[in-house]
Amino acid sequence: MNILPMYKKLAIFSKNSDEAKEFSQKLNQWFIENGIFCEVIEKVEDLEKESIKSIDALIVVGGDGSLLIAARRVSKYGIPLIGVNLGRLGFLTEINKEEAFERLQEILSKPLCVSKRMMLRAILKRDGKEILKIDVLNDVVVNKAILARIVDVAVYVGDRYITTYNGDGVIVATPNGSTAYALSAGGPIVYPSLEVFILVPICPHTLTDRPIILPTIEPIKIKIVSKEKDAWLTLDGQEGTQLFYGDEIIVKQSPYYTYIVKTPNKNYFDILREKLNWK
């Protein structure tokens, strides 16, 4: 293997499945045989330990969900992420399992080529107090509970009122998240290196409510105006908390970025054609 001297320490994070764990061990053994130190991380909490700060790149084995987990925890350190896809779609985990060893050798034999992706910072305020703050890569979603008929959310840009959405909720997505939940809700595909907010109502009761692309200069504020306890805040589709009447969710651009390593000889439009079955 021709690995440049700059890559002194790598780490592998795998999702919690037998297939991912087995493949991660094979990958680790391959690195060891080629004289590269590599640590296998299986516990999410271990992504935040002190030693992570010193790694040159994190290889994520799993699907896009696994990469989102890693991004929320290591992006503050500026660590590049290399995704190996064992899942179904794999917009973020570009490398297929069958080609992993070949592609990794190709990627690590030269300085990393990365795509810089903006993140969102979500702040939940209740009774004027900040009770939650988290940085996410894909989206911040306010949606109704399973049995609720409708949820009402008032949306502002800065202090300027936009409208009150009546429906299943609202999504604030990054361009990276434009191919996730926002796409299913009728939002546009936005080139992932752009820095904008994508505001998408979910099944709005008023048919004239449409997605809006907004600059990141001012934060988006979402206020719960439904008095019933029927709303939830979901972050990257993985972490969530119940919302109550009067709660405010402030979404701004995070100071952190996620750096995703690009696969040689494959561009974003190649990935779109492959994943969305475009001709």
C-alpha cells in the first residue's frame, strides 16, 4: 500500500451490526498488514474521547445514518470522514463494500480531496431558557406526533414573520440534507457545497405553502403555537425530544463544517444518477 507519511493515525467507526463489525475488523487487519495504525470504534460515546482529536481521518462503515452520527460528534475537530456503504442508499457513504480496499488505497495515496458541508445549530428554548443545543449535518425537523391530526408552527426569519404552517410540520435542511427527508417532502435538490437554509413544510394544509431557500445571514425561528402536546423536535432523523406550547426552536448556521472525503473519478452528479436512477 502506498500511504503518504501524513496519515499516521486512522480510525474506523462502524454501526452496530454484525456485518459492519466483521468488515471493520477486516479493514483494520488490512491496515495493520500495511503498517498503518488504525483504531476500531464501536461505541458512539468513544467518538468524543480525547484521542479522537489526533486522528487524520475517520472511516465510517455503515450507511448514511452512521456517518451522520459521526459528523455530529467529530466535525468540531475538523476530522475528514470517509464513508463505506453497507446500507441501502448511501448519498454520503460513497464507497461500496466491494470496492472499499481499492478505493481506500487510491484515496490515501495522495492528499485528501474533501467536500466542505455546512451544518446547522439547533437551539431549543422553553420559558426563555435554553434547554438544548446541538449541531447537525442534515436537518432540523418539527413534526406532529403519530396520532396528532395537525401541528401549527409559526416561522420567522430573524424577527420577521413568514407564516404559520398548518400540517405535519416543517423541515429546515442544509444542502447536504436536501436529498434526505426534505426531498421526500417535496423540497429541491441543492448542490451540497452551497451555504443556504432550505425551509420545507411537511404536507401543509394550505397548498400554496411551498419550500423556500433562504440565506444563512439570519436564523430561522420556529414557534410552537399548538396547545396540544403533539409536536416533536427531530435532529438528523436520529435524536428527538417532545415539544410543548410556546417552545421556540432557533436554527442558525453552525460554526462547524463536516468534511467528507470525495471518491476519485466520481462526482456529485454521478452519485445522483446512481442513487436516484436517473438516466
